[in-house]
Amino acid sequence: MDTSENSPGLVNTSLSKLFETLLNQAIQLDDQQGQAFAACDEKVIQLTLTDFAQTFFLIYQIQPDGHGIFSVQNHLMGSPDCHLKFSCNDWIQNQPAYNISGDETVAEAFIEAVKTLEIDWEEQLSKVTGDLIAFKVGSTVRQGQKTSREAKQKIGETLKEYLQFEIEVLPTHSQINRFAHNVQQTTQAVDQLAERIQRLQNTSST
Amino acid sequence: MTTEQTQSKKTIDFGFSEVPLEEKVKKVKGVFDSVAGNYDIMNDVMSFGIHRLWKRHAIELSGIRPGNVVLDLAGGTGDLTKAFAKRVGKTGRVVLADINESMVRVGRDRLTNEGIIGNVNYTITNAEALTYPDNTFDLVTISFGLRNVTNKDKALAEIYRVLKPGGQLMVLEFSKVTQPLLAKAYDFYSFNILPKMGKLIADDEDSYQYLAESIRMHPDQETLKQMMLEAGFDKAEYLNMSEGIVALHRGWKY
């Protein structure tokens, strides 16, 4: 039986087609042609994007010519091999937290394969624009990424110093450690005292 | 009067005209022999490419998965077979069946050229007399083909027979437009522009005139749903697409 709950409209159908095209395009452009997905052959992976409550079923098949392709659909007869839930927001921020159910081996193989997808954009761009322009665009993008990384780091450090030392609303790492150590000592002392009181009470009652 | 004579007296619609029952198969064959070579390009031109989205939607709703066995009746040039073959994988199988040899040849050549091999079988089959055992298929589809079948009730009963319990039939077919204004524009397009396009692109005005007429003679959404239930399906429902220009009927065998 069909495990999906709602009939998808033409918009959902178009979305799954778009997702399928993007995924297969990424595999085609990957240095390894998506070989890392081989462990997912003939498996059905259900992906749920928690932010949009959107579900896709991904079916990976290695074709007779050896290349693998994904088919993406909104419905499925029966149950998937594994179910991955994650938030797009976390994924964009590079901190994805996956909720996995079903066959964990397949799910983990899929996640690892996605991580290994590496597209050489500069090489692809050079086919359209030529090497010189592609190199310039590539250098600019790399420089931009470096500047953005440095700026992010600098802003983070400045904000930390301001909050910890200027207006003193946040403790430093060592202050937290000291506090935690003191709490631990106090807990131990209280436990010892409680134990001693218990012993005294037992002695007086006998 | 002998049974044979009674049979020859019976007539059935062929577009807007009536023909003897046994003539329809030959006439439909003639139409599709004529259009087979230009079938794909004509579909794109006639529907402005939307037929791809209708078919894609049907594939979506099928929920097909690796290992499934699919019968694509009236499979023609293999649009649905191609998509199903990619999904059922090495452990599944898709049978492209069509009553018209020319269409099967075009479909087989096209899919083979696209590398779709190994899990697809091709067969010339009459939907009214399927040569498969009971409970064989997980899914049977008939896309833009049921209206050309002479005895639809018999075909639906045969499909029901070959479906596995839990299996599903999907009928994608032109149907009755639900929006009155669009219906008028659609009629004008079908009877005035479509045959002329057929003449221009495929040099075959008559076949495209027949296609337009056969769409009008095809049972509407509710009638077809009722026919499916009468053929034995345990559940039937339909989904209108593009205001009912096309309807997707789904029937289940439990």
C-alpha cells in the first residue's frame, strides 16, 4: 500500500522533478561520478525536510552502463529502507543533525556519499567561459570566502571580548571551570555531611 | 441468425462515426500506424509539452519501488516504461505492451537507444485478452490508450485479473473539461487547430481528427470510475488535471 498521506499536486511533482535533476546533475559533475552512492543501490531512502514538512523518496539505481542515477518521487508503495529527517536550516549552516530510522547502514552510507560529492565548479565554468575567466572568477570566489571566514572570526572574537571583559555579562571559560569545580566540592561536602548525620542518628537510636 | 452474423451487426464508435465491432481494432491500428513515427513530437506540440507533467504526476502517484513488476499497456513509445524501468531496477520488470506493432517498434528502438535495457520486455498485446497469469503485476498503467480499446469493460476485468492483491491500476486519459469557458476553447482547439497541426507536422489530418473525436466519445470521469468498480476493483478514485482535460483514474485490488 501507498505509505504517503496526501496526493501531491502538480507543484510537488515539479519540485521532486527539480530535486531529481539537481541531484543527478551533481553526481554527473562529481569527480568520482557519485561512486560513493553504490551502497544505496536498489534502496529507497525517505528524506523529510522538517522545516517544510516535505518528504521525498529517493531511489538509487546503478544503470547497465555503470552510472548511478536517482529517481525522486513523493509517493511510495510499501516502506522505505531508511528514513532521514533533518532541517534545511541546520544543513545550510553546516551543522546538520540527522534523525535516522530504519536501516542505519544505508542511511549513513547516503550521508557519507553526499558529503563526498565534490564539484569542480571552476572546471565546469571553464568549459563555458574559457580558462582565464574561470580562473579569475574562481580566485575572486576563493578570496571572498577567505575574507568572509576572517571577518566572521574577527567579529566573533570582538563580541566575545566585549561581553566578557567590557560589560561583564558573560563569564570566561576559566571562570565557568572554577565555578563548576566549586559546585562539585560543595556537593561532595554536603554528601559527606549527610552521611555523617545519618551515622550519628543510627548510633543515638541504638 | 448465427452468432457470427449477430456479431457483425454490432457497431461501436470510432470517433464520431459508428463502425462494425470487429472493424475498430483495424481502424485504430491504421491511425497509430500512421502517427507512430511522429507520435512524440506531435504529443509535445499538441499539449504544449504538458503531457510530460501529466505523465510525471502519474509516475509520482504510482509509488513504484525497486523489485516491482509493472505492465505498461498501450505503452506506445515508452514514456512511462522508461521512468518505471529506472525505478524498479534490476530486481523488477516492466512490460511495454501495445496492440500496435509500429508503436512497440518505435518504443523499443527509442528505449534501447537510451540505454534502457535488461529489465524491460516488449510485447504486442490486446488489452482485452492479456496473456499473463492471475496476480502477476504490482502496477498496470494505461496512458492515453483506454479510449481506443473496443471493449473497455473486458479490458478492465482483464487488468483486474492480472493485478496482484494490493496492486494498482492507473488510467491516464483525456476526459471531460470541468470549466465551461475552457471547455469551449478546448473544443475549438481540438476540432479546428489540432487536425491542421496534424496535417502540417505529420501530414495526417484524419488521424488527428479521430484523436479529437475519440476523446469526446470516451466515458467521463464518474462513468469510468463506475466502470472500474463494476469490473471488480475494490476501490476507485480519480484526479482531474488541468481542469479535467486529463484525468488520472486509480483502482485497487485488495
